[in-house]
Amino acid sequence: MVTEATSNFLPSSFIYNLLKACQKKSKPVVVKEKHTGPRLSKHVKFDQLLAYGAGGIVPIALFNITGQLMGLMGNISLGLSAILMGFIMLIPRLWDAFSDPIMGYISDNHKSKNGRRRPFILYGGVAVSISFVLMWWVPRSQEFQALFPSEGAYQWFQLAYILVFLLIFYTSCTVFEIPHGALGMELSHDPDDRTKLFSAKSFMGNLFAMGTPWLFFLANLEFFKGTGNEIDGMRYVSLLVALIVIPLSFWSYKTLREPKQVIEPKKELKISFIQEFKNTWQNKTFIKLIFIVFSLAMGFNFVGLLGYYIPIYYIFSADKEAAGALLGFNGMLWGFTGLLAVFPLNMIAHKLGKKSTLFIAIMIMILAQLTKIVCYNPDYPYLIVIPTIILSIGMSFFFTLGAAMVGDVCDENTVKTGKTKQGSYYSIYWWFIKLGTAFASIITGFLISSVNFDETQVQKAEAITQNIREIQKFDFPSEEQLKELQSSIDKFKTHMLESEHKDKEMILSKLSSIETGITHKYSTDLYDELEITSKKLASQSTHTLLWMRVVEIVLPILLCLISAIICFIYPLGKKEVLAIKEQFDAKEENT
């Protein structure tokens, strides 16, 4: 899963440095806004740190959980083609990637009494919450489906519905995240303080992310899904998410304060969006940073969905309820590890500099991928937590530092040109990441299809399971219920006979045992056993499961190596960043 990462707790060194700075003869630079609010010093106050950190929920938790769960549930819950879902996920992410620079330009040039960033943080946060809820309410009633001339036509409607609300959701994310990220770079130009700000964002985002993997588990509970499946459960689980995000958006808006620009450029004509985009693109240091992050992000985005498929279909043999508990625990552990990782991150980055720490993060992620060779084990399912812990540390380091390093590039540009364009730089940084994510959406669909994953098999197996569960609600099955179950069995059998499933005979054998079982006298124990067997009908072939693991492990390693090579030649090490800070401070004092 590709996210930003780190913490919001201030280490003791921060307090010490703050007290030491107060003893110097020169006064800290204090800036004040035109609108009401507290004065901001060079060092960021704790309430600002906390309020800024709360914004991490949108890009870290909601953004990623939508990309992963919608692709997963569209395929295994709605029965939509993985390739078509890939295209549907591609379109809003392409739009999202191209809307980022536009939003950066709008925010950089926006003027209001509430600042150029804060209004968008509020509006974007509310819009994200509402659209996150509505995207799961795909009409699924039998009466509604009857309005369409064929099952194919209904599936195209489902794809269109998902597309519309994904477009609204990702646009809302852009409206929120680009001004929020730019504000993080403006609140302080001190390298360590800036790392703390993005650490706070990661800390709060990962704190919330600890709960988001349980969404799949909660959506599978009968309390939420009723007689439907997990996508029906997500309708109500998403309401709980919105009840958390909307109040936090108002709190962040009310608490955050924008500093007045200290270095004011000479009055000039406002340049066009295209020209500003070209100017940003010409920064060679920025381009190197972009490709460090872009290469690695693509590697993990290509295989992100396989991180769900492997536990469900390889480790737990298609038992989604059992896999949901593991995914929930694993995701919670991911978030908790991300919280703890921010403490060594701040210390290591302070001592070695961001560039060296970024290189270490890449090596950690390669190590995590290699451990999966052993830890993907159906006999010991919870071994999966080992690569999860290692990968979470590497991801936390990498994406926190990546965002903070954009601030260093902005400072270098400001010293050279006198212009403050954090919004443009941050938006283009995310433009590349989201472009990679968009490209990965369609590649993921082709990867799933190329390993011969059979979503039709999953849908028809689930229909048999639901028929059995419906029978279990009564003391004795009716003739109509048995006919419906037999019809589902016949449809499944027809599909398997026509398919090229590598383990076809094993699946047909299990199907025959269910068919024989329903001819026996009804008993609770019998139908409990039939339900367990029916879940295994969705099991994919050994060939499919092997290639899922090969692709999920190897592809990220290859792109991590490319990222590491570019990181090695990146010009802004610790020494260079400190030199830029000294020049920036000198300009502030002269101003």
C-alpha cells in the first residue's frame, strides 16, 4: 500500500533545541496573519502539529482503502471483470493526477480572509466523507436489476455508478490534500521541524489506518451485511468513517493558521498555469526526487491488490471471513508499526540526513519482500506479520521523507528565485505518484487476469454458499429452496466444465459432495459441513496461486532497485540542505 508516514510526538531534543534557541540574542522570526489567530513562530506549536497531523487520515487511510477495497469488492463481491475494474479505477486516478497541478495553481493564487489553504481543507474534507459513503451504495435489489434487459447491461450500469463516485471522491481528495501538503511546507522551513510536521501527519494517518483494515472484516459481519455480501456491509461501515472524518475536518480548519509569507517576491504579472508547470518541471533536483518516489510507488501499487488476494485465496483457501480477521489484525499491526517507526525516523534523519535515511528505507523494503518467500505459508498464516512489520517501517520512513524532501527543494527554489510555490511543487509531486497509481490500476487488472484468477467461479461459489445459509434459517428446507440450490450447483458445474481451471477435477469433486449431501436427510451438522465445503469451491488453482506470489514479491524488488540507484545520485544531502537553510535564514533576517 503506498502512503505517507511518521509521528506527532515531540522528542526531548525538540524541547532542548527550542530552549536553546530562546537564549540566542537574535529573536526568532515571528509572522502574523491578517485574519484572526495566534502568532506563529519559527517553531511549530503542539496544537498546530496535532491539527496538521489529523489531515493524514485522507491521503493515508481513505485514499488507499478506497483504491484497494473498491477494486477487490468490485471483482469478488459484484463479480465484475478484474480488467474492467482496472479501467474503471484508472480513469478517476488519471483525472486525479492531472487535477493535482491545477489545484496547486489555484491554491497558490487563491486569496481570502481565511487564507489560501484552509478553506480547501474544510471543503475537501467534507466532500471526501460524503463521496466515500455514496460510492458503496451501488443499487443491488432484484427489482432494480429487473429494469435492465440483460445481466451485462446491469454490470455496465454498476461500472458507471462506481466510476462517477470515484471521480467525485478523488477530486475531493485533491481539493483537500494539495493545499494541506503545501501548508505543511509553509508552517516551517527548518528541516527537522518539517520532518516533525509530516511525521505528525503520518502518525495520525496511521493511527486511523490501524482500524481501516478491519473495514473488510466488519463489512463481512452479518450485523452490517444482512443477507447480502461485504459490499452491502460497506454501506453502513462507511457511515462510521464519515462520522469521524467530518468533525476532524472542521477541527483542522479551525485550529490551523497560515503564516504570512516572509520573503515577498517583487510585484509581477501572475504567470499562467502552463508556464508555472513548465518552470517547476525544469528543476532537475525535483525531477530526481520525483523518480525516486515514482519508481518505488509504482512497484508496490502494481501488486497492492494481490496483498488481499493471497491471504484470502492462498493462505485461507477462499474463506473470506477467516482471511478478514487476519487482514484486520495485519493492517492494525501495519498502522501500529508505522506509529512506532516515527521515533527512530526523526533520530536517524537528524543524524544522517534525509537522503541517507531514504536509501536505508528502500533497503528495508527489499528485505521485507524477500521474507515473504517464507512467510506466505498456509500452515502458519500469522507468519505474514513479519514482512508486514518490516515493510511498514520502510514505507513509513520512505513516504514521510519523500514529502518532507519536497520542502527542501522548495526552499532551494525560493532562495534562487524569491518565489514561494509550495502548492505547485507538492501538487506535481503527487501528480507523478497518482499517475503511477492510475497506471498501476489497469496493470493490476491485467496481472490478476494473467495469472488466470476466475472471478466467475468466486461468484457462483458464493451463490451456493448463500443458498445453503438460507436453508439453515429454517427447520426443514422447502422444495423451492432445494431447487434453487440445485440450480446454483448446475450453473457452477457448467462453468467449471467450460473453464481451463488447472484443478478442475478437485473442484468438481467437492461440488459432487454437496450435490450428494442435499439428497440426505436434513440436519444442522450436515449443512454446516456443506457450507464449509461450498466456501472452498472458490479456491483458485495452484498455478494461479503460485504466480500471484511470484509477481507480488519480485516486481516491487525490481523497481525498488531502480529507486535506490536514483537516490544514490540525488544532490541534496544533509550538508546541502543545511546550507540552503542558512541562506534562507539570512534572507529572512535581511527582510
